[in-house]
Amino acid sequence: MLNVIGVEGLPEVVPGDDLAALIADAVDGALEDGDILAVTSKVVSKAEGRLVAARDREDAITSQTVRVVASRTTPDGRITRIVENPLGLVMAAAGVDGSNVPDGYVLLLPEDPDASAQAIAVRVRERTGLRIGVVISDTFGRPWRDGQTDLAIGAAGIHVLDDLRGGVDDNGRALQVTAAAIADEIASAADLVKGKTSRMPLAIVRGLAHLVGGLDLPGARAIVRLGAADMFRVGSEEAWREGYEAGVRAARDERGD
Amino acid sequence: MLNVIGVEGLPEVVPGDDLAALIADAVDGALEDGDILAVTSKVVSKAEGRLVAARDREDAITSQTVRVVASRTTPDGRITRIVENPLGLVMAAAGVDGSNVPDGYVLLLPEDPDASAQAIAVRVRERTGLRIGVVISDTFGRPWRDGQTDLAIGAAGIHVLDDLRGGVDDNGRALQVTAAAIADEIASAADLVKGKTSRMPLAIVRGLAHLVGGLDLPGARAIVRLGAADMFRVGSEEAWREGYEAGVRAARDERGD
């Protein structure tokens, strides 16, 4: 049995707030051992002063872009940019958030969401004496599927991957499914309760105590897969264009041009 | 509040079983109005006789491949193929399942999982008189992230996308986040309870009655996005190679070769 309980009562978060303390207050008396707190990245960013003035949202996206993965002009003339951001996350608009912020401002993702999760976990564990975990989530699109789901961008005190590699099936054969992305599934489950426009950035996920562990467990950064194992380094059109230019050069070199 | 309740008591499913009736029996007395049943595709496939003899799993994958999206040889010499299958799903190994099946057999995905979900929803609604929804899930890898999550491959009686397009944020500005992929988030939430090796292919998801609707709502096929909107039609390496060959041809044509 899994329960996801939305938490009311977190005040409007402003820069400089001690978010860990606010969260500890909001869940005071409601937590049980083995609970996992799911926190929307937006409140973490706000507390950490990541609301920045931006003449233009596009400039802000550029500032958060390590590498453009794919970009397209949509039929209504807007540019969609899928980029790798400084956290290694491949996201539309680099994760720069322009909704529910004052005019002329954008909200950047937390600078180190695993550290943010760690700070919250430490504080809540100290306050309650309970072994709890923390997931910080943000909203992602995906290739090949419409719509967005919430995934984990920060985590502390939980096994982010339930690694079955080396495990066997009921017939004793090696399992082909290797590792359930637990932290991402928790973020998605919590989003079903927290929703999008409601002011409920915090939920308690109960029933996964077996996935809660030490504060030295790897954070959500461990889920990021880039480099050689990444089959989708850049969009198809970008890769095609790179290949085309290389092909033209190769054919000309062959001719001694 | 969201509850995900694993359902015990579904018998081992064999070809020809009336799965809708078995599920209706297993949840008898446990359902409430507005519940959503999350069903692992594996039992649907088994009931529908999708366990097929296969000399070789690779041949079975080829038979389920509409189009190769990307393929790589892993360091241990195995070939990973990401393909589009007949359902429009882009998946590793086309969704062909070789675990927990007899030697010499593989399990294919249901032929029409939206229709399978519909059949279950109709039967359970008739039996109970309750307005319930159904999601059929399978396990997917993803670009840029390690691990797998469960997503919806079939659905009936629910809003698969919680469409906020045209909506406004708390400041009255157009929402940039467009549509939460509810059906996928439900599949992921249910996977946290159903797990991978346990024999629990069925869960009740309670607390989302506002997302349950008529049996004429679009199924999970509506989540599939391919064609012009797909920036990742093929893997980067595949696209690069296509582009390279086109570049070589273009340079040669230019020379009149």
C-alpha cells in the first residue's frame, strides 16, 4: 500500500527562507518512519534566491544551456529548445520557469538540488528522529510521448534506483529489466496529488520504507546518463546536419579540393 | 490523498482466460467509485495468447519492429535495439519480454492494449455499477536517464492527459506546462507497489476520481507522439550516418560524378 498525502500549510516561500525549517514545521506530527517527502523544485528555487531578473526568457535559457540537444520552431513561431543544463538534465527551456513569477523575472532550477534535498532530510531527521527520505521534483517532457511527467532532480536518503541487475526471474533467468527508477516514479506519483496550479508543493509518500536509507546514498544526479551510453546526444535533425557537413567535407577531401 | 493498493488473489493467468472476469473477481468488494485499476501488460498478454514460440528472441524483436530508431552493441557484446513497434511505442527490444516465460518462448505486448483496457473497464463497470478507469502499463527506458519507469500503453475511462493548455497561472499568464501525462504517472505510481518480480500485476489507484470519465475518452494511443513533432526520430548516430551519406552524394553530384 502506497499513500501520497498532500501537505497544506507551507507558507509562500520567499528568498532567504529556511525551507528545511518551514518543511519540518509543515509536516510536524504528520510524519512516520520511512516516509519520503516530495518537494516541488519551485519552492526550493524560491527559497534559494533563484528568482532572477531577465530581460528576456530566451536569454535566461541561453544562460542555463551547457549544450543544445535539439531546437525547433513550432508552428506558432515559438522556438522550442531542448538543452542539457548545468545539472546534466536534458530539458525543454533548460528548466527555466516563467510561470507564477513576477513580470520581468524567471525562476532558475536550484543550483545543487541533491544538496538541497540533503539539507531538508538532515533537518527533518534531526527534528523528528525519524528515518525519512527527500525527493525534489521538476516537470519534464519526453521524446515520442505527449505530455509531461514529474521526475526527480534531487534526492537524499533514498535508493534512487531499485537495482535488479544481477537478479533473476521466477524461473532463475537473468532479469532483463535492470533498475526501476524509483525516485522518478515517486516524483510522478506525488505530482498526481500536488498538481500543477494548486499551491501544494509538498507531499508525503508513505509505504516505501524499504527504499529509505542512509544520507550517504547517491542523489538524483546518479540517474543522469550522458556520454557514450546516450543514444540521443542530439536531435535527429541536428545529427543529420552534422553528418551531412562531414560527408560533404569527406567527398571534397577525397577529390583533393 | 492518493492510495495505491496492491491486489492479491489474481490467479496465474493462462491463454484464453477471461482476464476481465478474473480481475472483476479479484477486486470484488474492494472497489470504490472513481478508482482506477492499474494492470501490468504481462497478464494481459498472457490471457490474450501472446506467448509465442521463438527460436530466438532477436527474431521476435525483428518481427515486432516497424522501424529501428537506434541500435548499439553494448560493451558485453549484446545488441540493444530501440525500435518503434506496431503500437507506435518506441521501446527497447520492441517490448518483447523474455523474463518469467518458458524456455523457447517470448511474450509479445497485447495487440491492442486500449481495447484490452476497454474490455476490462466495461466488465468491471457492469459488474460493480461503479465508474472506474483502467490503465495497462509496461516498462520503458528513457534517453538521458538511467533506469526504467512504467508508462501507460493502454487506457480506458480516464483522461490520459490532464490538459492545461489554454489555462493560466496564478498571475493570469498562459501556462507553459501544457499537459500532465496522467496515465503515465498512474502507471509509475502503481509500479512502486506492484514491483518487478513479485506476482502482483494488479493495483487499485484511489483518489483520482476527477480524472475518471466516459468509456469514449481517448486511450493511451493518444499519448504517442511521432512524425513531425518528434525531434528524436532516430538515434544521433543513425541520423549522422544518414546525413553523411547524403552529404557525400550531394558533393559528388555537384561535381557531376
